[in-house]
Amino acid sequence: MSVTDERSREGTRGGSRGSAVAEAAGVGVVGFVVGLVLAELVAAPLAPGTAAYASARLVAQYAGALAVVAFCLAEFDWSLSRLRLRTPTTRDLLLVGGGLLVLFGALEATSSVLELAGLSLGEHSILRRAKDNPAILLPLIPLSILVTGPAEELLYRGVVHTRLAAAFDTAPTVLIASVVFAAVHLPAYYLGAGGSVAASIAVVFVLGAVLGVLYEYSGNLVVPAVAHGVYNAVTFAVSYLEVTGGL
């Protein structure tokens, strides 16, 4: 079945815009919850606050998210081509590099605006735990590229974004998908320490929007997946250096 045929079938199946938003939001939340439950089960035998515990939780969480992606592909009768997943070209790799510059630029710009408004960023729960044991950040650096970026982008850009695109134009699709993406990060910042949760979620929303634009502009899910993974990896690496006094 061609991508055009799949989109036609999805448009027929999609129904109203309200149902598209409900399904997309539901997929995002269920993907997060399933991953969280699996992470708790897998990491339960391990000692909290260790690198093994953090790594097991991360891998299990995104294995749960990928299980939800697989279910959605079957439920919606989509192939991976429907998610625009293909081997990257030289142009795609250049877009990854440009996307990373935009992601870090957006982070700085959004953080500066929020600081001018008197809002400080909250701390992610992983970074709070890393203050007691910085070593937990080391395995998360490669896992960000190998697991986090691909899994989150398959779920939030691949499934959530694509489901919304059946009912909306590009701009509202990117914005609504970014709201869903930001919303599922709320628990991580509520469990963190200090700062404004709202400010942190605003930053996540902006970063999600940048990834959504990358997805649309490149037409290849690999581009936001790699950019997302490298962004997280750099963030963990810098945090490790800060905590250990390397910066």
C-alpha cells in the first residue's frame, strides 16, 4: 500500500478533529504510563540511585513506549513508511546538525525570556538524583542516542504527530503534538527540585515544536530522532561535568 493510499484511509478513518486530538493525546499518555509501569517492574530488584537502576528504568520505559507504537501501527493499519521512516540522506544529516543548533538556541532563548519574566527552570528528577551519584549520568549519554531519541520520536512525532496530521494542517499539528509531548514530561519536573514547573514545561514545549518542524521539513523521522537523542546526550554530558566539577 502506498503512503498516499494510507493517508487516504487514515483521513477516512480519522473522523472529527476532536477525535484526532483525543486519540493522539491518549496515545501519548498511554505510551508514557505503560513505559512508567514497565520501568518500575524492571528496576524494582535494583538498588535505587545506581547507574544500573537508572539505565534499566530508561530502557524499560522506552520499551513500553515502543510496544504502544507497535500496537498503534497495527490498530491504525499503518506501515513504518506512514511514519516517514527511511534511510537518511546527506541532506538529512545536515538537517540534524542544523536542528541541534536550533534546539540549543531555542533552549537559550526560551530560558532567557523566562528568566526576564522572573521564572527559573525546574530541575529534572534525573539530574536531582545525579547530585548524589553523578555516575548514573554516564550510561544515559549513549542510551539517549540509542534509545530515548528513537523511541520518543517514534511515539510523539511518528504516531501522535501523524495521527493529528490526518485532521489538521501542519502548524496546528506541530503545536498540539508539542502540547502532548510537554504534558507527559510534567511528572519528571514535579519530582525535581526548585524552579518553576511551568517554565520547564514551556521549554519542553518549545523543544518539541522544533522537533516537529524538523520532522515536517525533512520528511524523515530519523532526523528528529537523532537530533533529540544527541541533544539529550549533550545535556547529560554537560550536567555530569558540572556536577563533578569538570566545568
